[in-house]
Amino acid sequence: MSVIDSSNVPISDSNKVPFNDNDMDHNSEYVQPSKRHTAKISVKHNLNDSVVGEITYDSLSVDDNEVKQGVIIPIKRPPPTMLKRTEHFIQDLIKINDERGPVESKLGGPHIKLFTQSDEASHRLAKFFRTNGMGYFIIGPISDHPIKVVMRGLPRDLNVDVLKKTLVEEYEFFVHKVVRLT
């Protein structure tokens, strides 16, 4: 077996053939674009082939007895009461649970969220906080919060009182105030 040593092989530039990817034939004027500028060939499948034109299910019958028995209306829990956190808030929570019944609590930042099971329990809890001088506030439900609306494209000469009167009388909205932005 013989080993060819690369130091013995003469290397000359005259033996090299110039290679250019863009040239298909050295005599041709055609230049093939680079791969970056060529579009990829994608095969798109027709998605409409898999769609079924008719519904093959029968209409379901509804039994009146099942409807009456199966409907359970969830009871809305009152909004949480936020108690201001103090240095001895653990003793306050123990006192609240002993005097006002079981209350779920979640610690979050400078306040403690207290959840009750009923509206009466929430009112009793608020009264307890007032009598003991504890700092608290109640977060109302989002549905009770006022909605702010911005109307654009109204004419400049439109009177604000006319707009408010129209919203109240014709559309029966409760309007707190109407302001013109300049």
C-alpha cells in the first residue's frame, strides 16, 4: 500500500478551472439567480375537500324533567372586603373569625382580602370594622362601576345639554356628566 504525500504533488494555478455557480454554460448569456432571490415552491392542499356539506346528526330531544332538575343557579358571592394590614393582623383575623363567623382571607400587599359567603355576613363584617375602628373598604362589582364613553366626530356646534337630554330621554341611559374636549 502506498501513501501519497501532498508535498510531492505539484500545485499550479493553470490546472484550476474557474467555477461559477451562476454560469450554467460558459458560452451562454443566461445567469441563474441566487437561491436567495428564487421563490420556494409550495404545494397547497385544497382545504375544501375535507368539509362535509350536510349535518349528519339528528336533532336532540329535550326532556322537560331534565331541564328543571339540571339547572342550578349559582349564588353570587358578595364582593371582597379589603382590611388594612396592621402589625397584629393575625390577632385581628382570629378575632374576626371568632366573632363574625368563618371568613376566607387572602394576603395581598398592604391589604387583606376578606371573602364572606352571604350579603348579610358582609354587612355584619363592615359593621364590626366600623365599631372597632379598623380601616377597611369594599370593592364594588364591576357591573356597578360607571362606564366612560368618548364620542368622536360630533359637530362642534352641538350643544352639550341637547346631547345629554337625548341620551337620557331617547336612549334611556343614566348620564352622570357630559364634557366637551377641546
